[in-house]
Amino acid sequence: MTERLYYTSDATEGTARVLSCLSDADGRYAITLDSTLFHPQGGGQPADRGWLGDLPVEGVTVRGETIVHTVSQPLPIGEVALRVDAGARLLHARLHSAGHLIGQAGEAYGWQPVKAHHWSGEGRITFAGGGALPEASALLERVQRWQAENLPRRMTFADGLRIVGFGDLPGYPCGGTHVVSLSELGSVVITQVKMKKGQMIVSYDVA
């Protein structure tokens, strides 16, 4: 099992121990570590980018309870430096946090978020169980109100789940990365609100 340091730490640099280095069918190498700062692709969020030592990390995925880091060359067993691309991490965190707030805004109109995709240029939250579609401006107004209050991130752990919320807003079970407070969120843009097969889909991005 890989210890997921990003669950409780916002650090983008550190060290870990290489536990195994296996060749993949595509000629690259799958590296497992005892702990990692790298968020893997999943949960609606893309993988972190960065470096193990001097090697660029070309992919981060989950295999069972282990997080696998894909690189182009083998690494020896032992200590290695971790460096996450801080700019890409902040973008992913902003997108994921904005998605949570849009989920909260949709709930205020009777909709329940059921699926999320927090990728730049294609962010969207899918809701079920509501009535009339709210205007994009109405959803955005709620998000901007919470931003003006600069609500802090809140993380708790219960029954094996990590719960992430902001201020006194209810949290969602989540394994992703998030801004420390909403002052880091920046400009949120809701590009479309539409109905598809009885579900509300809110498309969004961060500027």
C-alpha cells in the first residue's frame, strides 16, 4: 500500500523510497514507492505531473492499493527525490475545488451531484433529481459569495473516507487535491447549464 501524502500535505517536494521498478510492455518502467506526493489520475481529476529524481513522470495510476509512477528509464531501489509540478497541481486543485462549490450551488436548487469531471477545458458536474434548471448566473453568484468569504478548506476522516469541504459547507467524500482557501480559487466561469436525459449538466472552467 502506498501512503498518500497528498491526502494531508500540500507539499510539492519531498523524498520517498523506491520499493520496486518493473518494466512495462510499452518499454517504460512502473515505479512503486513507499509514499507519494503525486495524485494519480482518477476521481474526476488528472494525474499530477513532475519528476522522480531527474526523470519526468509520464503517468500516475492506481493499481489495487498501490500508486504506480511511470517513467522512461529504470530507477534503483532506495531513496528518490519527488518534485510535483506546482503550477499544474494548483490548476488541478482550483478546478476540483470549483467543482465542489458548483455541486453545493446546485444542491441549493434541489439537484444532487452524481458525477464530476475536473479537467481544464472540459470541466462538468452532472446532477440528478432536480426540477427547473437554474440560470448559470445564479449558480455563479453563490460560488462568488463563498469566494468573497474566503472559506478555508476543511478535511476530516471518517469510516475510512476522506471528507473535503470549505468553511461550514457540507463536505464531499473525496481523494483529490484542493486549494487551501477560496482566495486561491481565482475566476470561475460557468460556460453552460443544460438538461440531458433528465440530468442537469453544468460545464465550467477556471480562468
